[in-house]
Amino acid sequence: MNFSWSKLFQFVLVGMVVMSCKKENTSVVEHTTETSTIQEHPKLILTAQGVKDIRAQLGNIPIFDNTLKAVQEEIDAEIALGIDTPIPVDYSGGYTHVRHKSNMIMMQKAGVLYQILDDEKYAKYVKDMLMQYEAMYKTLPLHPKTRSYARGKLFWQCLNDSNWLVYVSQAYDCIYNYLSEDERNTLENNLFKPFADHISIDSPQFYQRVHNHSTWGNAAVGMIGLVMNDEELIDRALYGIKDLKLDANEKDDDGGFLNKDGKAGFLANIEEPFSPDGYYNEGPYYQRYAMYPFLIFAEGLHNVKPELKIFEYKEGVLLKSINALLNLSDADGDFFPLNDGQKGMSYYNDALVTAVDISYHFGTQDPGLLSIAKEQGKVLLDDSGLAVALGIKNGNEKPFNKKSINLSDGPEGTQGGVAILRNEDIELVFKYAAQGSSHGHYDKLSYSLYEKGEEILQDYGLARFVNIEQKGGGNYLKENKTWAKQTIAHNTVTQNETSHFNGKYDIGSQHHSVLNYFSSENEKVKVASAKEVNAYPGTEMLRTMAILKDEDFEKPYMLDIMKVTSDKANQYDFPYYFLGQVVETNFEYQTPKSLNPLGTKNGYQHLYVEGTAKASSDNSKLSWLNKGKFYTLTSITNANDDLLFTRIGANDPEFNLRREAAFMLRRRNTTNTLFVSVIESHGGYSPVSESAVNSNSNIKTLKVELDSEDYTAISITNVNGNTKLFITANTDTSKEANHNIKINDKNYEWSGSYYFK
Amino acid sequence: MNFSWSKLFQFVLVGMVVMSCKKENTSVVEHTTETSTIQEHPKLILTAQGVKDIRAQLGNIPIFDNTLKAVQEEIDAEIALGIDTPIPVDYSGGYTHVRHKSNMIMMQKAGVLYQILDDEKYAKYVKDMLMQYEAMYKTLPLHPKTRSYARGKLFWQCLNDSNWLVYVSQAYDCIYNYLSEDERNTLENNLFKPFADHISIDSPQFYQRVHNHSTWGNAAVGMIGLVMNDEELIDRALYGIKDLKLDANEKDDDGGFLNKDGKAGFLANIEEPFSPDGYYNEGPYYQRYAMYPFLIFAEGLHNVKPELKIFEYKEGVLLKSINALLNLSDADGDFFPLNDGQKGMSYYNDALVTAVDISYHFGTQDPGLLSIAKEQGKVLLDDSGLAVALGIKNGNEKPFNKKSINLSDGPEGTQGGVAILRNEDIELVFKYAAQGSSHGHYDKLSYSLYEKGEEILQDYGLARFVNIEQKGGGNYLKENKTWAKQTIAHNTVTQNETSHFNGKYDIGSQHHSVLNYFSSENEKVKVASAKEVNAYPGTEMLRTMAILKDEDFEKPYMLDIMKVTSDKANQYDFPYYFLGQVVETNFEYQTPKSLNPLGTKNGYQHLYVEGTAKASSDNSKLSWLNKGKFYTLTSITNANDDLLFTRIGANDPEFNLRREAAFMLRRRNTTNTLFVSVIESHGGYSPVSESAVNSNSNIKTLKVELDSEDYTAISITNVNGNTKLFITANTDTSKEANHNIKINDKNYEWSGSYYFK
């Protein structure tokens, strides 16, 4: 879609002429007093009472007033440009796709404006557009693009059709009373009902499952059902298509099972993917995406069917999940890109405006949420947005403090989880979860590390440019499977150059890692420890990660202890996906004349080897500089270890991958082993003052003092010779357990999972 | 230098004990009334009258008060930490280097605090430290590091010793009256005089030349001379070492001539490197560095020797140069990295605080400068800083509007120049200057392109990590010569894979490009055109660059016309150093299995070939995405043109280079030719809303309509079929010239250098 500003101005002018003509036509007023259903609408998201309350406060609630003004300006400009409902032809990012997506949002907003401002031009705009859709939809075939496992009609996939109906249901509710009964019948019979049927009954492979796609489908069918007062649609939304069973072995485009256990419907979609802590099994990026239909449909159910007590369902998991999601963001509010997640998605996304406002209004009025709402700078134009606006106006906001948190995974909270360790400005995200549905990556016990919202060690995220049409239609690129999902793309161990579970979804989705322990009570010591025994049959991996505040160091540092035990000798690759410029190493390395791929498959084919070395001492060190901060990795190595510098980008014929670096430790022909490393953030560099402060590592020696089945003890000695000892319990990790062991002829006695002094 | 916070706290405690003991000792007061010179000091930067004025306004001038408070906190903490004057051993970035550098600044600041706050603890701190330096300096040998062409004593190079004396002269002036005559004699005879002699008489290869190094030397000698009232030193500073002539053929570490024409001294250093427009021949990065000694010494001369009228010297070029320098920054205030320039250096650097304040106070009180001072957030703690603080307080500030500007190069303004074209948010920096002294790059007619302070096409800048000790001692890396200075590293033409002037400084420094025309009067059309005939003997390059605002386009776009005429067939390489992710091309390309260098020398050895193609149509197009904006290059090509994707980083054994991309057009076996391209910035992408707006180029066709000796005419047709024609006059370019030519049977008649309609 090419923007022509001169064209836009022409449209504005034409639109204004049209507008001024239409103003004189006041015959539409009769509609508003025509039927007996007047009192019942709006009822879905906006309520009749809410509209009264909002109108009473207008002009007196700054964040709401500003949001309203911005929406009004946007819709006025859009009305001036005129309506376009083109025959669908494009994939994501193409004009018809973008236009129908825009239309649904414009209708939803115009509906709200009609209610709040009581100006019929907005109702008329919605009605006119809906009538155009009705005229088109009657004879509309399947979308011409064939890539989807479930093709839509307005869009290339049912998912987007469902998005459309979720928004348009709200618009319809807002102008319900503005329409004549005939008009309503026309729309319901020719557009809404067949539309709802297409995305459900006609597309069971999309609708009848537990998946974020289906959640959108359920919400779409349910919301239009609530507006139309159609109990059959509402039931179909809540419980799935009646009496339908799908083949349990079929898979979708992403390799996920279509419906392995027969569960379906909105309630099942709440039941299954959310853990009791509110963690969503696909990860925060998709939780954000799924959040909107979950919450907006829940709000509708709350308003129309309060007897369902939807916000109390599964011990209030919907509201809990908002808190979990907010905690799954870095200091800038960007979500951690676990599994398939596009970087840069943050709690500034509109879905999170919905989430925060609904959580505040229907939850406990947490004043921390108000500070996020204030940063978001806008609110929902409904009852919940009004509550938030009033909260801010009354000065009730407090900072939203993110803490170290452990989020269980799985419907019962028993399928591993995600731990986030926070210590001053350092954040570590440790993933020991289940597969994460079809969007999961093969990255058991992987982690990423942040400082003040900047990545220290990155998780690559997905290989996709969402909605950028030129990049594979804006959809998943083949490198998502060949690179981003593979184990070697993550900060964890790859054994024998094969991915966890051999990269097989069927196997991966049967397993999950297991928490060893999590501890965040101590202000200075945050630890998470977890075990994985299924990724490589015969091999056990126990990883203990800590962020330690040590008075001998400038900032908290990360300690990483990966204990591998196997029933045979293997090659272990242990990468560190650092970003920025190499500053120094304590080992000699060679750089090749030509760059060649590190391997031929399982993601290795995408890594160029930029440098090779043999570890020359007990500790191998790499320092780098990124965005004005120095970082040093200190890793315990032996003389047989290979050290590699790699760069992403080999076998990438369409420049789909980012050319980013990794440092990799390779240990060959080893049965049991221990990978121990520390990452320090230290000092900084300013290109303005050109001063480099504290640019050297503060660690003299990192040493394994003990490694037994039950305990692993690591000493950290700084450059001044001060030594700290960290002992982690590998087996008996209960908080109450008492431990007493001898290391180097000294007794250590403590209770709890770890010792640090 | 390792920072240990616990150590720091120890120092704080120790320092506090020392302080409380010393407080009781009040015998030092007698010093302040001892001699007859009391009234004369301070006189150098602070003046006795200025101190009175400042004291009268304190508490009433927010930006000054805040700066003072910050400095006081800094110095109080430093005093508490105690004095350390270690025996010099390190290169830049090492502890002794950093410490002596810090000491000089602490003394300067403490001296100022003593004057403004009238608190003797600050005078005592300066005195105690100076006495430690005096005790050490008496017997100090040359610095042990041998890399410099002119070794210092406190630092590895005389340059840093000179920095030290420039700051310490100010400190000495501030506590002059606090010291006894004996103390002054001790310091002058054992420290200041020998120090000044070492950096001048003993180091003529450093001192006796026209170079930013020498400017520091001159200022150092002159400023201590002004404080000491030593006419010999003052003369040596202004005019160089008397009766000394150096070998005209000797060169320094950077390959620059030491003293080709025998000129030396501060006045020669103003005369030579500054053009009448105030452009400094080495470029803005070094101008910023040189600015401080130029201005601070000039301020001292103004105060102590007003009869010299230093700010009027060479028609006020010092103050003009500040305006030029501010205009050589992007929208964020970052200086364009012409020649050797480290990216990120900006007008937030302290040297620019000096420049802005002095320019305001001693110039015309330009209210635009106040807005920059306000952004800088601090002022000089002297008379000029007071003037700025009062100006801001009185609300006199106005925005500093950077405009399109043409800055001549050369002492007489006749050696080419630098043109900056600004059109809305797009900025183009076009370099057609002289060599730029030893810091110059071989990049005739090169350019870089910016949008709102972000690089669209980058200039690489230098290959150096200034003051980061681990990277080659913080000094120039060998890749600066093998890569950064080479022609292929720049957005201009490389002929036959050799750099301009064969990369030879002796030849390059004899030549400069020549302005064809510059035009910025038209709000919508900004054009610069220049010619280079010496870079490749037998080849002439005429480049015309424009930023055009066309109502058919979303934003102004760049049009680039490079006309090459040669007496023989050559290979021309024409790179575009874009940043970010490839989005789309309109040609098929192949990517190699292994990455190999593009060549073996002249910078080519540092470029990997990541993709190759044959141009398949009349226009080759490349779109990319960077920092949320889409860009498209449209270049006129023919079927014989090779297209290359390259990436920097080959033959870089210490990871000194950034792994950044280029797209390159290669035209083989061609005599005369024309390179024509357009770069559009269009639309954008938000990872939060995941919406891609206007992601496609708006250009359908770019076409040469005429190319004669006198005229080149290019048509630009957008996707809607609207065509604009740009005609540039290649020979008769005067503003008054009337032109009348026929293109495709149509007459075009206009006056001036170009036609655009």
C-alpha cells in the first residue's frame, strides 16, 4: 500500500464535501427510537450505565479525554478518506489485508465514538461499511491465497477473519439501536451468522482445538453471539462445536497437533494453556496476542452473563495471567522473546492496554497498574478505561515493581516453568518449561540475560518479519524452523550437533523440565535450578543459575552451573549469544581466510566460523562492549576445549537472519562434565567523554571446589584476592534441609538449597 | 583500572579523617594576603571581576547553580578519596593514564570552586597535588611507552602532557594568591617551566607545526606563560619556537608531514586549518578536540592581552568555527564522522560547552546557542558561563536551526569544502574538501545520509576505540589505514580497485575537489555539485547531489548523479553502505556457500562477498528496513553491471571492525559513464503494533533523459505515473546563467544551475 500524501489530502477534501452534504440528512434519527431493544445496547463492552458515567466525567479525566480526542481525530480523518472494502487478494502486509484489518478497528472505534459522543455520523459510518461487507460477503468465495491450513474469506487465514469479527461485534453492539430491525436482520443473516459459521463449523481444524488461533475463533463466535443474543453461538464459543471430534493425529502449518485430546471451546482454552500462576504455554509474545480475545470476550461475558463468573474461572487465572505477562517483560516493557516471539513487542501494545485496564477494573485496583497505564498513555474507551482514568486522576498510582518470580507451566502447574531472576538492573530469564505448543523452541534449560532492558546474552526470537509482506508474506520464514527453533540457536547445551528431542515436536511435547529449586527471598542472592532428562535420552542436565550481589563487585553477576551426566561420551556445544564488539580475550585465536558454515544441519548450517582457539588456561575469558557497557564472560575450561567465534548468516539466501555473533565452547568426547561460567557487567564507555571506566573483569579465578552427585561448589576470587563460595544442592534442595560438608578440609554447614558466602 | 566499590568506600572514610584533621590547621590563610600580586589573579579564565559577579548571582542562576553543585559534589568526593600521582607507566585507558588525566580536571575544577566558594579546602587540594607533581617531575624520565613520535613524561605522548598543562594552568591561576611566593617559585621552576620546555623545545616535532596536537602544545605553553607572566613562553606559544626550522620531509605516526612549510605557533594554527567559513580541515571530530585549546587559550589571551584582539583574528574565525562545528552535527547533535571521527561524539562533549558559552559571551549573544546550552545542561563556571546562565534565566533562548550550508575548506576557502543539504528530516553530508591533514580519508566526493539523526547510508568513521586500552592501547588500529581510510570504505567511486591518489598522503594533500555549485535558496530543492580531477589522473568525476521535496512523495528523497569521464576504460565500484535488514530486491541474486574477501588490498581485503547478481533491468532496486523505517535505493543499471552484497570483517584478526553491510554496483571495462540513483525513506514498521506502513518504493522509473558535456537530465516517475525532471548544469552553473535546451522534442528554459519540475 503506497501512501500518497497529496492523494490523502484530496480524499480529505472530498470527504469534507461529502460530510457537509450528509449533515443535512437527519432522517436517520428515527432509527434510534424504533425498537424495543433500546435499553439492552450497548451491553457487550461498553454498557448503557458505563456510557452515562463516562459522559458525566468527560473533560475531567485527562488520560481518557486525550485517548478519546486521538481516536476522534483518527476516525474523523478516516471517515473523510471514505470507505473501501476491496475484494480480498493479499497475504499479510498487502493492501487488501491491511485495509480489512484497518476497517475492523475503525468500525470498533467509530462505534465507541457514537456511544460516547452521541454523534450519528459515527454510527452511519459503521452501518455503511457493514452494509458494504454484507453485500460482498454473500457471494464471497474462499480467500484466493492457499497457504493456510484454514483459509478465511476476508483474509488468507481464518485467524484474521476471527480478529475481524471480534472487533466488529463491538461495533455492531454500539450501533445496534441505531439500526432498524430490517437492517439488523440483513446483517445478521447475510454477514454475521455465516461469518461465524465459516470460522467455526466450516473450519473445525482451526476452531476446534486448544490454541491461540482457536481462542480468537471462540471469542469471535461468542461475542457476536452475545450481541445477537444467540445462545447456540454462545454455547459453541464456550464449549466448542457440539458433537464434533477431529482426527487426533492431524497437524497444522506449524507442526502442532490439531486436536490431540479433543478439547475445544473458550473454557478449554483457558483451562489448558494457562498454568495456575498465569503463565501461558506458548510464551509472552503469543500470550499478548491471545490476551485480547481472552479478556475482551471475558469482559463481554461478565457484562452479559455475569452468572458465569468468568473472571473467577480457574481461580481467577485470567487476571493472574496479566500479572504474569507484565512480569515477563524487561525494564523497558519489552516481552522476553521466549519461543516464537518478535523482539520489540511490549506492554505498549494495545492488547496490553486492554489487559491492564481490565485487570485494574475487574481485579483488585492494583495501583501499580496505574503507573503502566500512564506510561501507555491511553486507556480503553469503556467502563474499565474510565476506572483507570479516574485512578490516575486521583493520584492513586504507584510504581509497578517487577520482582524475581517463578512461573509454573502446564494446566496444573506441574510441567516445569520459567524463572525470572532480578537483582538490581540485571535480569535473567531461565526457561525450564514444557514444549510451548507449536510455537515452542527446542531450548531446554536455556536463558537470556538483560541489563536495564538491553540484552547482554540474547535469545534470537523468531525468524519472521510479522506483517512485512515482502518478507515471505509477513509469515514464518523457513529459517524459523531451520534456525530459530533449533537448540544451537539458544544459550543451552547441544549434544552431538542434534537438537533436543531430535527437533521432533511429537516427542518434545510429551516432556518438560523439572524445577530443582527456586529461591528469591535473599535480597542479594537469586537462584533457579532445574533438570532436564528427556532432551537427550541417556543424558541428564542440571542447570543452576544465580544472580549474585557481591560487595566486592560493582554490579550483581550471573553464575551458571550446568552439570551434565551421560551414559556415553558425547560432544557438547555451549554457546553464548553476546552482542557487540569483542574487546579482549585471554586466549590466542585464529581467524580463517574464508568463512564456512559450522555444520550442515540442525541450525549449524546457519553459523559461520569466524575464529577458533584452544582453551589455554583454567579460565577462558572474553570481554566485549555493547551499547556503552563492558561485559566479561569467565568460563572454566580445560586444555582440550575448543573455543569458537561464530556468526549467524550462513545458508541464508534471502538475508532473513540477523548477522549476530556467538562465542562457543565445544567439549568433545566427554561423558560427565560441568560447564561453569560467570558473566559480569562492568563499567562503561561514553563516546562523548571518551572515557572508559572499569573496563576489566574483576575476576581472577573461577574454580570448581567440589562436584559430587549431591553438591557442586564453585569459588569466585576477585582481582584483590577476595574469595566467595557458592554451593548448590543437587539433590536434597528443600528449604528446610540441613547440610554439612567438607571442602578442602573446611566444614560448611547451612540449611536451604544453596550456600553463598 | 578496576573499580572496587568497597575500596572506594574505604578511601572515602580515610579521606574524611584526613579532612577533619586538616580543618583545624588554619595557618594557610596568611598566604592570601602575602604578596602584591593578589589583585592580578585570577585573570586567565576566571577574572577577579567575574568572580564578584558570579558570587553576586549565585542561587539565582539555575543552570549555573546546578553545574556548580555537581562539580562541588564531584570534587568533594574526589578530595575524600585522596590524592594519587602514580609513576607513569600506561598507554591510554591504563590506570596511570586515566589517573593523571583525571587529576588535571580535578585540579582545574577545584581551583574554580576555591574562587567561587571561597573555601580553602579546594585551594589546599590543588596545592597538595601540585606539590606531589613537583616532587615527582623533577626527576621524571621520558614515559616508558615508546610508541609515540613525541613521548611525554606524565603520559605516553606530549599531546596528553599538553592537555594536562592547559587544565593545570587554570588551576594554578585560581590558587596563585593562595600560595606563598616560595611555593610559586618552587612550582614554576621545578614543574611548570620544565614541563612547558619539554613539550615545546624538547619536542619540536610535536610543537613546531600546524596540527591539532601542536595547538594543544601552544595553548599549554601560552596559558602557563600568561599565568606566570612569562613573555618568552607567551611568544613561543603565539609564534612557535624561535629560529627553529624542521626537516620539511619528516612525517609523524599517522603519516602526516611534521612541518612542510615551516609554519608554527598558535596564530599559524588558527591561520592554516580554518577556512574563512570556520571549517576545520581535519573535520568536526578533531575540530571538537582542538576547539578546547583554541578557545580556552583565546579566552585567556582576551583577558590578559586584550590588545591582541584574538577573537577578531582572521575576521573572527574562531567564533565562526563554532557555528560551523554546530552545523556539522546531525539532528541528535552527533558530529558527522568525516575523516577520522569516532561516532557518538557530539555537542554534549565538554569542549562544546566551552565553545557554546564562549561563542555566546564573546560573540553576538545568539539566542540559538542558549537552547544548545540548555540541552547540554551545564555551563562553564566562569564569566561566559554566567552570561549563558543569565540568558537562559531571562528566557532569551530560541531554537538553534540548522540549515543547508556550504563550508569552504582551506586557509583561503579555496580548497573545496563540505556541503550539508537539509530538507525536512533528511540530511546529506557531501565532502568535496582537501585531504584533511593526517586524519583525512581518501574519499573524494563521498557522502553520508541521515534521517532525524539516524544513519541511512553511513560513513564508517575511524577504526579505533578511543581510550579503550584493550583495543590497541586505545590508539589507532591498523585497520584504520587498511580499511577506514581507503576509498572503498566510502560512498564514492573506486576506480580499478585502487584508492584515490593511490592512498598516498603526499599526493592527496596536494589536491582538493572543486565546487561546481551549491544551491539552498529553494525551500524544496537543495543541491550541491562538485568535481574531482586529481584522484585518478585521466579521470574526471562530477557529482551532483540533491535532496528534493516532491509533493508526489511522502518525504524528500536523495538524487545522486555521478558523471565519470576518463581517457581509458576502467572498472568502477560504487558502494552504498546501508544499515539494517534487506527487505526486497527487484533482481535475482546468488549467495555463496563460503564467504571470501572481495580483493586483496586497498580495503577490498576487508569485505566479504555475501551475494552476487547481474542487474536485470534498467533500474535495480534494493529495499531495507532499519530502526523502524523503510528505505529504497533505485539505481540506473545496465545488463552488464554486477551487483554485490558485501560485509565488512574479512582479514580482521582481532575483531576490530564492525560487521556491517554494503550493496555495491560494479561497472567493468567502461570509459565514460553515469551513476544515477535515488534513495527514498518511506513509511515505517512498529514491532509494537506490528503494522508495516508504506513499505514499498514510490518510484516506477528512474531514467537518463539527456547526458551531454553541459547538461545531465534525469526523470523520476512515481508509481502513479507522475514524472519530474531534474536537469543539472555541468559547466555553466552561475546563478544568473540562462539555459534553453531541447529534450525529447520539448524545450526547457530556465535560469540558474539546475531545473526541477
